[in-house]
Amino acid sequence: MRTKYPSFPFRLGVVAVGSTLLLGACSDQNDSAPALPPDVQSIIFLQRTPRNGTGNVFDYADYQAGGRIVKLEPPAANGTRTVLTSDEMFTDADVMSWDLSFDAKSIVFSARLKDEAHYQLFTMGVDGSNVKQITSGDDEYVYPIHLPGQKLMFMTSKVAPEEAQAGAKQFQDEYERQTTAQVGTMNVDGTGEQLGPRNVSHRVAPALMPDGNVVYTEWRHLGEVNDGHLRMMNTDMTRMREAFGGEAEGSVAPSNSYLKARYAGTYRGADGQDAYRLVAVATSRDRTLQSGKLLLINLDHSEATSGSVDLTPAVPSGNGASSEGVGRYYDAEVVGDPAQQTFIVSWANGAVQSEVLALGQSTPDFGLYVYDGQRQVRKPLYNDTKFWDVLARPVKPRPEPAVTASAIRGNDFVVSALSVYDSSLRTIPAGAAVKVRMLEGFSGEEGIRTFGTTEFDGQSRYGEVPVQPDGSFSARVPANTPVHMQVIDKFGVSLADEPVWISGRAGEQRTCGGCHENRSRAVELTPGQIDSVLAGAMNLVTPRAERVSSTFTYAAVRGVPWDQAIQPIFDAKCVACHDGDETKPGNYSYTVTDMATGMSQKFVFDLGKQKVNVMVGERMTGLFTASYLSIMGLGEIIGERVVTYDREPRVYASPANAADSAIIKKLNPPVQFNKDGARIADPSVRRYGTATPHPLDVGGTELTPDEYYLLILNIDMGGQFFFRENKDGALAEYGNTTMGGI
């Protein structure tokens, strides 16, 4: 049974209006209870039909009929309620987000009409007049906000026409394979649409800061990285960069993802300059209905001096069930003097977690409250038990900030760094960096649902650019396409892996200080300082249709499909010994028992090309060869299934880390490049000392330089089986289904 309200140590003034309860101030309330400041004369908020389907915090298209926009004036028990979306066209519609104009005279919102398949953008006056639909078509338009200069920003599933003509489809996220939300802008009347650079995963929930920067949440997924950080960009969708999330990692991080950030005040930063505070929901990536604890974030100019304060310490930050009286918060908006830390919040009581609620066939009841962040006291403001009451904002003018923009030159994206040795991720020995490898990212939109057993999705090599003597580099890559960078040594092995995708607009030129350098430090371009700028950016731009390997040589390789590029190496030089015969040296075996089914299966080290029908784990499959499973392991096939092993399984490759992979150490590759990045082969110098490389140590034939490079590249790109080069054959054989197929 769902509790409408928690117990409070004071009496409430309550006015019942149908099934609606309006809770406001009364003369005998507890003095410690927070109150709305006098300048909040009215509020606008959304009412959404209760649901239990937004388990992923990045979901944006969960339609339930019956949503509406409501104005409450004044926001108190005797206030007047006005349904702004009373026009007949909004009958059985759903409204998912909205924003107020700078002069507080109009709003923009995203709604899906009852007879439509997608969310579109609408504008209207704050009194509900002059309703206009400004987008249409077969794509989603969500999360609109007002920008300076009579513009709007939004997120959309649409692909820019020029990219669609080249065959590009919008990305699909790595788990639910939903079409991802990407940034765009347009004029307030719907004209002049421009679509910005794309991320492999979702970008959601933008908010405008007083200085004109936009803060948004980006789903970062690259191997084991799987979180939602706050990022910043200019109003013209350039200079996308980290804002908050990397300050603490692992078990000490406040949460996995940070969502629906809003401006919450200005303070003096560690460098003596003005910095901003944000209030955001901290939550797990999934199962929490986009709700969690509230964080007050000090968004300083450096990760080292940024931090956060937990405003709701009793609320869980993970996806475990919350308890009675604790619940979870859906959003927060600062009101009055930010120093007082008073917020209008949306809160639901009890176990606000999708799995728990599903067992009871229930949904959460989000209502509006006033929250005192300093005293951690919450007072009910408004709750209609038939709806989620969320995203409340005061109806009051606000200053219009300046437009923030970067210079646009040409049609490509130029990315540069002052020094690859300036890194907070790894220490790179001076002079060890030879090249920077540029990689393209893609996902399920290519037709492949499962690329392999590792945590990675699709990648393709653009090429490599030389690191100049001063440590700088510069590359020209396709615009609006995710780029991942690795610094590689003279053996072709990655020394440092930038664990995020970056992307830039056409004509944008972005120079950073280094690999994940201090964001507070100004990037100064002293004449004569940057060799890469003097040399000019190396052009790696290639039409999308041509970004497929023609041959598997160092010069031509892009994707490294296991059956086409790696298996021939094993067939020629390895399988005579490593043939699955566990009586032979080096053919390790182990047995897996699936506790859910009782099924047991033995796996023996085997570099053969035959497919193996895996019968244990959460995602049983026959997709992969014996050689792939022997080197990369079962990984995601096991999933969340409980299994036991008779012996510890051995995995011979560490995805995205060839340098620490057992197979690469055993092969002990020779030098591949000289200090200028030119291709050479010098077997007298080996990466792991003087040990004789395998299989030379047992009388076999050594790998060629290209064969070494292919295996290293496959592992450094995530150790996948499928790439663009072999996906069509796999789709023809298995179809686009599940892990048991593709």
C-alpha cells in the first residue's frame, strides 16, 4: 500500500480539490519548516501519468497518456491552478520537459500527442495562449531550453541530413539499444535547425548557466567506463568538456550518474574567480526512475578543487531500494537567495526503485515540496496523487547571458594537444610517445548488437598522427563523429588511453593542454611553441563508406575482424600446438558450472577457427570461435549469472590494454617505428626485454610486423570479434536478434 505523505512533526494546511491535495503554509506550522521566498509568486510544473518504465536515467521517450503543464498562482493552499495545456490537441498527450523564457512570458516544452509516434517541441505563453508546434517528423525532440539570442537548444534522435545521406544512422546505446539523444539548436520559431557533434551514447538534460555555458549529462561508455558525468559546452555546441564526475572514482564517488543539474548559486573559487554551484540528482544509471539523492556541487575550475555536499544523506545513491520516509528526489530548483539553499523539489516516498515497485504492481508518487538544504527539512507544497508532479520552476524573469561560441573554420574537426605527457591518467616516460592513434566509435546502429564478449562496442581506426618532439600533436578528423585517442609507443602499443569519446562540430578547432589535463589552466599558444600547429594538422578525414579495411596491412587496416584478420595468424603459426588437446603443454582447461541451470561445460585453450556453442551463462551463444573465447574469455556471456569454476579461468588479453596482456608479453613484439614515427622493423629491441618471442622459443615462425600490429590493435580497441568488415556475413547467418544471435 502506497503512503501519500510521510509523517511530519507539524500540522499541515490542506485543501482537497477532487483527488488533489494542496499543502501550503498555515499559521501554526513548525517554525523550522522551510517556506517559499516572497518573490516566488507563481510556479509552473509538469504533471505526468505515473509510470514504472524509466528505469534507465537516460530514457527520454517513455510515453504515458495524460500529461499536462500546470500553473499554480500563488504556490499555496489558496492558489489558483491553471492547466496551460488545456487545448484539445493535448488530450491524452505526455509532456516530458519544459523551460521558461528569459522574460518569463513564454515557455517551450516537449510533448507527444496521442495520435503521434514521437515527442515534438511546442511554444506557448505562460497563460496557455498562442500555442505553436515548431517541430515535426519521424524523430524525437526532447529536453528543450532557451538560449540567448532567441534560440533554443534541445536533444534529438535525428541525424543531420548530410550524415544520413552518407549512410550514418543515429547511435544506439550499449545496453537497451535505444536510439540515442544528441544535441541541436534552432531559432525560437523552429527555423534554422543545426545538429551538433554526436556521442556514442546519450546526451540529456541541458541547463543554461549565467555565463552562457550549458551543463548537460553525458552517458560515458567505453569499456569499463559506464557512467553519467556532467559536461559543459558553448551555446553553439562547441568546446564540449568535462564539468563534474571525475573528481572521485569507484567506491568514493558520490554516485554513478549526475542528472538534471540546475544553477544553484555563485561563490569564489579556489583560483579567486567566480565559480558556480549546481544542484543535481545523484543516482545509479538504472532502476531508479531517474531519481536519487540531491547533491550541491561546487563546480570549480579544476577537478582537484571541485567537490560536492550531500543534501540528502539518507537517500541511497545506488539502485538499492529506499525506505519509508527517505524515498528519492526527481529534481530540484533553487529559489530565493541561493545562499539560503531553499529548493522546490519533487520527491516520492518509500521504495522508489523499478524492480521493487514492479513486484507490488505499484508506481511512485512524486509530489512537490519545499526543501531547506541547510537544515535538511522538507515541507509539502503540492501533490496530486493521480500524477507525478515534477520540474517546478518559479515564473519570474532572469538575466539573459551572452552567447558563448568558438571560431568555426572549414568543414572538419581539428583536435590538438600541447603535450601528451601532461596527463592525469598515466605517467608517460619522456620521449616514449611516438604517435597518437585516432579511433572512431559506433554501436548497434551498424546492425550488430553484440560485438564480442568484452565491455566494448564497435571501433574503427582513422589512422595515426606523429607526436612532435615537444609532445604536441594535431589531427583533422570527421566532424560530428566520436573520436577516441590512444598514445602509442615505438612497438605500436598503447601507453595511455583517453577513456572517453570526444566529438566536435564541423569547422571547430579544439586544443587541450594534454591528455585529461587540469581544466582550470589556460591553454596558451606561444608562437613557435607548438610543433604540431606549425606542421599542420594531419588529415585523417575519409568518407564514411571508405572507413573499412581493404587489406589487413598496417597502412590500410581500420577494423580488425577476428575471423578475417586474427584467425589467419593463428591458423598459420599457432594452431598446430594450441589445438584444444589439453594433454599438450600450454593448453589450459577449466570447467564452468551454471548454478541456475546446473549445466557444466569445459573450455580448453584452443586457437582453432571452429565456432563454440557456449551453454553456460546468462547469454548463451554460438557466435564466437574457440580462438576468440580462449584469448578474450567468456566475459559478458556470463553476465549476472552465478557460476562456479573448478579452476580459475585464464584470460590472455586485457581489453584496451595490450601492454599488460599476457599474449602480447609472450609474443614480445619488436620495434615498429623510429622516433619520427616512420615504420621500421628492429627485432634486436623487444618491448619486454630479451626473452625469445613465442613461437620462436619452441621452434615456430615469428609473427610479421603487420601480424604483431593487428593483434595489438585488436586488443587496444577493446578485443572485439565483430567489426564493420565482418558484420554483414554474421547478420546474414544469424540475423539481428540477441546475444544468442547478433
